[in-house]
Amino acid sequence: MQTHLFNTQRLKEILPQIRNFVKEELYPLEAQFLHNSFRSLEPLLAEKRNAVKKAGLWAPHLPEKDGGMGLTLVEFAQVSEELGRTPIGHYVFNCQAPDIGNMELLHKFGSAEQKEKFLNPLMKGELRSCFSMTEPGFAGSNPVMMSTTAVREENSYVINGHKWFTSSADGARFAIVMAVTNLEQPNPYTRASMILVPTDTPGFIHVRNIRIMGEAGDSYNSHAEIKYENCRVPIENLLGPEGAGFKLAQERLGPGRIHHCMRWIGICERAFDLMCKRAVAREIAPGEFLGNKQTIQAWIAESRASIQAARLMVLHTAYQMEVEGQAAVREEISTIKFFVANVLQTVIDRAIQVHGALGITDDTILAYWYRHERGARIYDGPDEVHKAVVARKILKNYGLESK
Amino acid sequence: MQTHLFNTQRLKEILPQIRNFVKEELYPLEAQFLHNSFRSLEPLLAEKRNAVKKAGLWAPHLPEKDGGMGLTLVEFAQVSEELGRTPIGHYVFNCQAPDIGNMELLHKFGSAEQKEKFLNPLMKGELRSCFSMTEPGFAGSNPVMMSTTAVREENSYVINGHKWFTSSADGARFAIVMAVTNLEQPNPYTRASMILVPTDTPGFIHVRNIRIMGEAGDSYNSHAEIKYENCRVPIENLLGPEGAGFKLAQERLGPGRIHHCMRWIGICERAFDLMCKRAVAREIAPGEFLGNKQTIQAWIAESRASIQAARLMVLHTAYQMEVEGQAAVREEISTIKFFVANVLQTVIDRAIQVHGALGITDDTILAYWYRHERGARIYDGPDEVHKAVVARKILKNYGLESK
Amino acid sequence: MQTHLFNTQRLKEILPQIRNFVKEELYPLEAQFLHNSFRSLEPLLAEKRNAVKKAGLWAPHLPEKDGGMGLTLVEFAQVSEELGRTPIGHYVFNCQAPDIGNMELLHKFGSAEQKEKFLNPLMKGELRSCFSMTEPGFAGSNPVMMSTTAVREENSYVINGHKWFTSSADGARFAIVMAVTNLEQPNPYTRASMILVPTDTPGFIHVRNIRIMGEAGDSYNSHAEIKYENCRVPIENLLGPEGAGFKLAQERLGPGRIHHCMRWIGICERAFDLMCKRAVAREIAPGEFLGNKQTIQAWIAESRASIQAARLMVLHTAYQMEVEGQAAVREEISTIKFFVANVLQTVIDRAIQVHGALGITDDTILAYWYRHERGARIYDGPDEVHKAVVARKILKNYGLESK
Amino acid sequence: MQTHLFNTQRLKEILPQIRNFVKEELYPLEAQFLHNSFRSLEPLLAEKRNAVKKAGLWAPHLPEKDGGMGLTLVEFAQVSEELGRTPIGHYVFNCQAPDIGNMELLHKFGSAEQKEKFLNPLMKGELRSCFSMTEPGFAGSNPVMMSTTAVREENSYVINGHKWFTSSADGARFAIVMAVTNLEQPNPYTRASMILVPTDTPGFIHVRNIRIMGEAGDSYNSHAEIKYENCRVPIENLLGPEGAGFKLAQERLGPGRIHHCMRWIGICERAFDLMCKRAVAREIAPGEFLGNKQTIQAWIAESRASIQAARLMVLHTAYQMEVEGQAAVREEISTIKFFVANVLQTVIDRAIQVHGALGITDDTILAYWYRHERGARIYDGPDEVHKAVVARKILKNYGLESK
């Protein structure tokens, strides 16, 4: 199935290039990715990054003047799908979370100095960053509940608090930290700010890479627990206005969710491809293959349908966001967030079942996604919260007051 | 949610008109439609048909030269959604199944005489027709299995056979009948032909309007069991070439399934609207409404997501069909057939549950659709067959031989 | 599959008898039941009732001294399953809702006079009764919200209010009416009472048999809307103490839900049987039957599993209720209520799908249950309420306060 | 919820003891189990095993004369649930797969010498064993397809072949190997035999512990790939008669599936307990807890219902197996296999979702089961095969021939 309607001339040229690169250059690294540390893979990945740069495919989301491809969101979404077919795709093209979101924030809200110091090397891929918002003690879905504080003392902010799921902090050179700066504000949504914190600042304490689904990971491929203990940075490190933390977080999360969704569709397509290959290769009786069985056929058809539905939903949302702006598509973004995450989980699960015992091993990439994308229904807002957000918006139009 | 991308200038003008007409003129007839015979409603419906003609909205699917609106398929799909919001919408705009499919067949394959005699009055809404294919003894999904025969005797075909689910045969002036004319053909797909049979032909025996979900219905709103006993028509009544029955049936069913899908989305939207209205109106404790409950919110959000997914799938398929032709979208048509039918059933079910006891009564339109659209997962091919068709097409590309 | 563990000696004798009677004597009446009024069937049903009495199978739930079989609840549950295989089973054996619940109430709480006047003829099957609790304006799940009042004036109660879903009111000789008698009570659960109201009392107004899923029904097979307009009955007609309405309702609903559940399992088994018969009879290609297809096989296996699960859940609950009393199994009763209702809906839906077009006609009994048991997830408390009840009970043990 | 019906006097005494032991002695070891090698935990586990022996709770499935508790299958099933609440429970009580199945085989079919040499030390917990049947190249569900051969040469069998998912082979002292000994047999089910192979036999090659869901594991907690290269054992090592391999495998798998099911129910109960604890502890807004939300409540109620259904299904099957023998409950065993495995996956998934980000970390035990029990729907026969087995058995009674 295709999405002709969204297929621009530029995409017709670059998509096959990218697809080919991913298949030829990155799939072969997956076994290594699965069985070794990320750090040990970095030299090889650096080579691939150079190849991407040479091919003119670097940072597809960035403007051309910043060294990127200057794609529209609808175009980038389709590139992102291709990259999502392997866990290292976005990294190699320098459009990986959390850096991509940090680039957007710095691009929109950074001062000239911040851009010089933090954004430029990020865009060139010279360093990595992280985003430090989630706290272990509080539900991320409720922004009022945040304990980390940044107290102004003369020309500094002194940060104290406890964060976790600060993805890719291991080896990152700076963090963007959400902290309460204005506790006295009556509107709780204007209490927090974003602050740039170099990770070598005293008081930035990397407690551990959290073991997630059996793996602590390392370097880019990890999620850290961080403590901030009297961590002092100059006030110039404030990103955007004081108290604008939640506004900026919203700005960051909107496109971020679209990016996740398109990446997930890439995962779906890869899992779908593996499922089909297995269905035609696995003989269950002489001359009879898994793909001849009606149950397997039903899974394939249902998966094809739901992946296509997911893709059209995401592309249409990206299209609307381009035309009408982010504020106009908040409901749509929440909708695709939970919709696509569930398609993802279902497709991966079916692909594993079709593989039988092989499916739960690390001899294919499926089990990696099975365990590490279980979070898709949780991170950036759990399904239940997004559904409630969508429904309350709809019911408000019918006259219901929120409770 | 909207589908801006598919919204043409013409639609911006006519959709609000049609929506308004349906709401103001047709919703008020629904109680009568539910509680009385269709025949008793026909005079009123005739008035509404005239109003539609006057408003220039008649037969949106037909070319302007034939008295229609000349919409593209993508445009008509969106009109069809509006009409689908009430069970009498398509009828009043003269684009109801099975007549719409018969118009297409006659338009494409009818001789000049057939057009004059059968098509023209159909387009004007002067008479109704039916399509007689399904047989009680055989699985409709397997075209090889058909028992009705049309034997050529001199200048006539003599038809013998047993059909059912010949929708709207009660009161129809002619039927298009599928019958085996060329049993000796080695390719079973070239054995049957389509033949035009006026319903007053001797040997056309209307056995009964089948009781479906408790209601036999009448007139347009019915599904008949028909026997053909030495039913003789002139050979000029052959529609298209001899042996082309299945080819023509495919031609008819492709767009037919798109029409069903868009109509179903209209039903979904109406059910969704009723669900939301109920959610904000039903107080379950002082000051607490159904719409405040998280389960109801989840149903609303999930319904919104799946309806939007369904709509985008259908519109995109219609778009592709316009651009690339019907043959190119067979997989897509099978996909939307089962996908949308299941969205439909789920949304109706949830809307009923939100209504509580009221939902199972005929005091709303929901229970009508609950019972009469249970067939959506069966008619024009059951889910299971469409899924197998899609999967086998996909797996063929992976090298699997069909069994 | 069987449930040997619950199979008493008495059951080994009577179950085959009852199964045979239902099959030989009642199945053949179903076509008539579907296509004609209930009243027209009553003479035939009266004959069958006599046959049941003669066979010593009358009123299996009643003590032997009252003319019944004196079965335990676990035994009756299994009889009830057999009777549930046809929509007229319980009626013919005089253990049909709502009369069975009314018998229980009168048996436990009726005065000697009330028993003489109301209970005895009910047990003999000489008249029918109804239970008038649900109101159109208020959520049945919240007992505080009830508008019908019974005001004491000297030696009478004067009842005013509006009820619906008063099942079988058409032709019933008396109603048990829930009405607020003690509005001033601070505890809202002690405000209502149950009052016996002969249906020929002035002010008892049968507004209509509500059209449910296309059918208003009649006589026993109907659900009425009732208005009470200054409906005056003597205070002797109070059933149980004043203010005990909800307590009695609880007493009535507990076993009532077990009865529904076992009846539903009977429906499941019948639908399952029809599904299997169809699966082996429907040829979809020469020599290939529906039952050879893996999807159909999966439905059959999953249905068998979930029906057996449902049965064991219900029998175990009945067993616990016998041993420990009704108060001990409230959580279990809520659990089986939603669990079995959902098994029921799924099994019926699959059976219809396996029947294809035939499944939505009234040529089998399936479509009747499809439409009339959609209510199973709503009546006697919607799924959502029962789930919340169960969860709150569980979470209370973990220290959560109810909200 | 409880299952009083199956609660014997003996269970009333020992279940609380065991529950307490598991909670007090084994839960505290889980963090270590998750984060370190199994081998490093073995000294501690050996202490716990001694404590179990002293408490008289050793090997609950074995006859008392063999040092066990002599429980019935129904009793052991309930013990097994308690042990299943932690991944190390069965191991500590010496009733862990695959050893328990091997004990049963040796007990029933072993020669006196085999019992002396292999069974006795196994029962005492002095050594471990493994079961080597599954092959990477062939679908385990089709016994005809097996490539490993054991060729008789004088007084030896010479085994060649390739196996994987030979659980716990790492550190095991012997394997029971399925190999084709009688290829010429027309009945494919009589071609294979079981042979006892000490793991220090030359030609028994431990290729690797397969990485499953990111973890290769070690010692007892691993699944090996094994090659047999001219692996020669004396013919006395034949277990049971030659050609009886599949018969013995059936004997082994029947109770084995019941054991798995009860263990899974233990996992369900633990996950359920963690879910409830989280629901009452996680505050999402001041004074509002997760457990107050209707969606969470629904998950809790649905989980409670389905766990109880699963338990009753398994206990009833165990009961039937005791009374009627294994051959009588094949359909039931296949039924519980797929039914309980799906309950398990759903309950774990919900428990994780309720935990949010914490749920995917290894800070609780949930993520371990999420990844390592994904196999439950695959090992010992995938769902699809068990469903087909059940359905074909049922449909055979309706007259369908198998295809």
C-alpha cells in the first residue's frame, strides 16, 4: 500500500535512496547492536554518519542553511518511517530523540549564545544532549506535580531534584532540565522553566542507567536516573522566558509525538515484512506453509489495514499541522499517539507469534522492539491520559464541564 | 476532526447544504421510518426527493448530463457520508443501493435500448430495481458455486434458479440476474452472465421478504427470496457480453464497497454524535455525568480515532481509484471493506452501551443500525474472505503460492 | 466439556429428561415464537406446562412442598442452562423472570395474606406478575435517584411516578413497585419500599410495550412503560418493612443475576451447537467446509473455552452462595454478571458470522438473541458499574477510599 | 476470590505456610535474581532448599516414599500457584520444569538402573536435567518433522542432530533426548524414541545459551542450543520402549501443561497484587489515586474475573484428570493451555500499564515476566495449534473429517 497523495517529487527521489541505505548499511549492524554495548558500535556508526552527510541526507528535519535537508513535516514523516525500520536509523541521520526535540527548542527559543554553544554542535552531530523532565515520584501526566526546583541566587540557578527516564544522559554533554522556578505563581502551568545544564556541572549526578526490560544499556541507548544536588548554572542558561517551561514542553512534545508515531510505523513495516517472510518460509507440513493458514492470513491483512490507517492518520495530522499550526491539531496529536502505539504493539506481537520460538530470541530484531517499545503506550503520556484529553475536548463542544 | 486534504471547493459549498437538509428534513422522518411500513412513508419521501431535485442535489454520483451533480468519487464519498447519517438519506438523493450499482452497470455496459428502457427512468427516480445474485444454497464468496441457470432457447433466455437477499425486490420493476449461461467453459469465472429481468415476467416469483433481525420490511426496505421458474426474457436483455457476469460483478462491487464504507462512516458519525449527546445529558449522580467517567471518555476517544482512520482509508482508496483505476485498488477495497465494517459495529455497540436501556429501544435510531448493519461484516463478502484475499495478494509478492 | 464436579445424582436423572423435553417439545415452537405474537402461542405453551407438571419437572427452584422440585441452587443453575437453550424454556417450567424473583420476594418477605393472594397462584402458574423499578429519567445503577413516590394517606399508599422496562407487565395481574416512601430518611438506601399493586388498580397506566430492537412484543414477551397516577393500594400491600425496598431489591437481584447467567450459558451452548452444525454443513469449495478453516476453528475453540469458564464461574458462585450466604458472594455475583454477559455476546456474534447471511435472518434463533440479549450487558446493572463495584471492593482491602 | 470447593484439609494447613515462605524468604531474592547471574544466587537458593526440606515441603508433587509431599494433582496445582508467584519458587521446592517432567517420565518408564542413576539424585535435588526435543529447523507442533537421529550401532545409540530451546541444559547433568530411531515405521508417531544422555558424553555440544528477550541467562535459568555429533550412549539409556518417544512426550506434556497453567496463575496473582498496590499508592492529583479511575477499576475487575476463570478451568481439569485419566482430558488440556496463557499476557500487560514508566524497569518483577512469559503462547504448542486441536475434536463429533 502506498500513500501517493503525500508523495512529493523530492520524496520520490530520496526515499528509495534512504530505504536502500538503511537496508544495505544499517540492517547488517543490528546483530552487533543487539549483542554489544552501544559504545562499541559508535565508531562504526560514526562512519555511517559520514556516509549520510556525503550523500546529502543528513538531518532531514533541519533547514538547508543549518546543514539539513529542509523537508516539510509531511516529507520528514515519511523519511522518519524509513529510518524507523531499524533502531539505529534516526541516530545515524542525526534526527534522533531526544536531540531532535532539543534542536527544535534551541532553534525556536535559544539565545544567540545558546545557539552557538549548544545548538550548532548538536546539529553537526558533534555532541549529544538529553531532556530531563520526568520524575520518579510524580505522575508525568500532571505537570502541577513536580518537585525539582531551580532557585535563583544572584546570577545563578541552583537546581535540586530527582529525575529519571532522562534518556541518553549517559554521554550527553548537556541536559535541558525542567524545574520549578516560580512556585508562587497561582497558575501552576507557569511555575516551571527550562534550563540548560552541562552534564559536567558539579551537582549533576548520574545515578544509574535504569535497567529497562533486562537491559541497562549505555551511551545513547540508555535511560538515566539523575540527581541534581545544588547544581549551579548561570542564569544565561535559562531557555526561553522564566515560567515558560510548560509552554515550551508543549511545543516540544507536539512534533515529538508525530516523530515517534512515524518511527513506530517504520517499526511496524519492518515487523510486517519479517512476518510475511516467515509466513512463506516456515513449512508446517510438507508443502504447507504458515502463510497458507487462515489465522496467519487474517493477522497479515489486519496488520496491513491498521498500519495503513495509522500512516494516513499521522500524515494527515502532519499536513494539518503544517497548514494550521500546532495549536490546531492538539486533539489529533493525542489521537495518533495512542492509536499508533497500539497498532505498534499488536503488529509486533503478531510478528513474534508467527516466528514461534525464534520470535522471542534475539536472533531477529523483533524481541528488541517487543520489550523496548512496550513503553510506547506510556512515554510522552499514557494511552489513558491521551484518550481522556481527546474526549474532554470533544465533550466540551457538547457542553460538558471538565471535572 | 476534518479531512481538509480532500475538501474541494465544490464540497465546501454543497456539504453544508446537504448536511442541513439531512438534519432538518430527514431526521424528523426517522421515527415514522422505524415504526411504520416503508410504503406508508413513500409519499413523504417523494416530496423530499422533489426538494432535493429543486436544490440541485439530485443523484450526486451521476454526470451532470444525466441529471446528476457530476461529483468525483472522492467528492461523492464525502457526500455519501452525510447521507449515511440517516437510513433514508441515499434513497432521497437517488443514490441508494442497489440502484446505484445497477445504474453504473447499465451506464457502462448497457445497450442503447437498455439505457432507454431501464437506465433513464432509474436515473430520474421513476422506478426501482434490484440485483439478484446471492443464493441460499451456496457461499456467495465462491463464484464457482452458483446453481441458477439461463438456458438459451432461440431468442430467449430461460432462467431457473433460487436466489435470496435480492434487496429491494419488493416493488422493483426489474432485476439484474446473475445466471450460469456457459457451464461448459473451463474457466469458472466466465460461466455466468447478467440478464435484465422485468419483475412482472412470468416465472419471476417473489417468495417472501425475508425476516431479518425480526423485520421482514417492505418495498425498498426489504430483502427478498426469489424463485425463477422457467422465467423467459428476450436475449436483448443480456447485459454486456455472455459469460461476462463475474467481470461485471467485480466492476459493480468495487465502487459498491466504497459506497458502503462511506455510508457506514456516516452511520458512525451519527452514532458518535448521539453517544456524545447522551454522555453530557445523562446524570449518574448529582453533578456527575456519564461523560465525566473515564471509560466513556475512552470509548469516545477510541471511536473518534477509528472513525477518522476509516474515513482516511476510504478517501485515500477513492483517490487512488480515480487516479489509477479500479484494478489497482483491489487490495485496498478489500481492506476497507472489513476494516470499516468492524469500526461500524464497534461504534454502534458503544453508543448503545452509553445509552443504557434507552439504547436497545427504538426511541433512538441506534438499535436499527445495530440489527441491520450486523450484516455489514457479511454482505459483499464476509470479513474472513476479504482478509484472506488481502493476505494472499501480499504473500504472493513474497513468493507464496495460493492453495 | 462437562462439569462432573457439580453433577449430583439427582441431576444425572433429570438433566437428560429436561434436555430431551426442551429439544423435542420446545425447539419446534420457536419458529412460531419468532413469527407470531406470544399470545397466539399461549395455548400451546399451556399444554407444554401441563406436560412439565405431569413429568414432575415443574418449578425446579421451588421447594417440594410448594409444588416444585426442591433443587439446590447449584442444581437449579444446571437445569436453568438447559432451559435457557430456547427463549421459552423457563416460561414453560414456571421459573421465568420476573416471576421467579417475585416468588422469592414473596416467599421470604410476604405476609400470610400476601402469600395466599399473590404467591400461591404464581407458583401454580395461574397468573403472571411484573417488577416495576427502572425509571426512564434516572440511571438505574444509582438507587438514590428515583422519582416514583408512595405517599401514605390513612390506610393507603398513593403512588405517582413513571417507570419503564417493567418486563411482562402486559397481561400481568400484579406488579411489585419500588417507590420512595421515606424521603426524609438521611440514608438514601432506606427511603424506598416495595408495594404490591394489582394491575387493575385505577391509576396503573400501561402506556405502551416499548419497541425494543424493532419489536414491541406482547404479553409475557414484552417490556412496558408504566405510569402511576394517584394509584392507590391498601397499606397491607406493603411487602416487607417500610424503607426496606433496596434491601429487598438486593436480595432479589443477587440470585436473579445467577439465574440470568445460567440462562445465558444455555443460550451460548445452543449458539455453539448451531455454529458447529453450520461449520460442518457449509461447503465453501468442493470438499472443503467452513469447519476446515482455521478462523472458524479458532472461534469454536475460544467459544468452548469461554463458555466453560463462564459455567465454572457461575456454578462456583452458586456453590459459595449456598455455603456462605448471599452477602459473602456479592463481588462474585458482580463478576459473573459482566463476565458471562460478554461471553454471551461474543459467542452469539461468532455463531451469526459462521452462518453468513442466514445468520441475520429469523430462519434461525440466533438473530433473536443477538438483538434481545444485547441488553444483557445493560440490564441488572451495566458492565461498567459491576466492574467498578468489584474493583472498589478489592481496592478497599488495599486501603483505597471510595470516591 | 477463593476456590473453597477444591480446598482440602491438607491445603488449609500447608498453603499458608508455603505462601508465607515464598513471601518472606523468596521475594527478597528477586532483585538479586534480576540483576545477577543465576549461578551467583545458587548458594543462597541451596540454603532455601534446605529450609524447605526441613519444613517438610520438599517436592510437593512426589510421593511421600520418594521424599515428597504426596499431594494429589488438584492439591499440587494450588501449591504450584503459590510457588509461581516468584520466578524462583518452583526451583526452591524442587518441582521446577524441566526436571519435574523428567522425574515423571523416569518414574513411570525408567528401568531400575535408570531410576537409581538418574531419578534418585533428581528427586533429592542433587543434580539437574534437561529435555531436548525442539529443533530450530522444524515446527515443534508437527512431530513428523524431526531431523535428529539415533542410530543403533551394536550396544550403543549414536545420536546426531540439532536442538534448541533445551531449557536449563547449562549445568544439567543429563538430557532426555528425542531422536528418530525407527525411520522406516509407516506410522510417523512411532518413529522417535527417548534416550538418556549424560551431558558430559562426547558429542553433546552446548553451542550457546540462546539470547531470549535480551538475556542469555545461565545455569538453570537458560535455554540452550545443542548439537549432537556422533554422541554415543549405551542402549540401556533408552527410556521406555523403542519408538515410544511421542507417546511418552504426550504423557509428559499433559501434566506439564497443567503445571505451566498453575504457575501462570501464580504469576497473574502476583501481577494483580502489584497492580492493586500501585493503584492505591500512585497519586495523580491531590487526593486522587490511580485506583479511583474507572479504567484502572475496569482492568482490575476484568483481571480478577479472568484469573478466577482460569483457575477454575485448571483445577477442574486437574480434577477430571485424576478421576478419569489423562486421555480423557486432552481437549481440556489444550483449552487451558491457550486460555490461561492469554489471561497471563493480558494481566501482566495491564499491571505494567498501571505502573507507568516504573513498569518497564527491572525495579519490579513485572517486566521480567512480560518478556520471559511472552513465550507462554508459544512453548508446548502455540495457541493456534491448540485451538485447532480443540476445534477438530469438537467438529469430529459433528461429523467433520479432518483435513
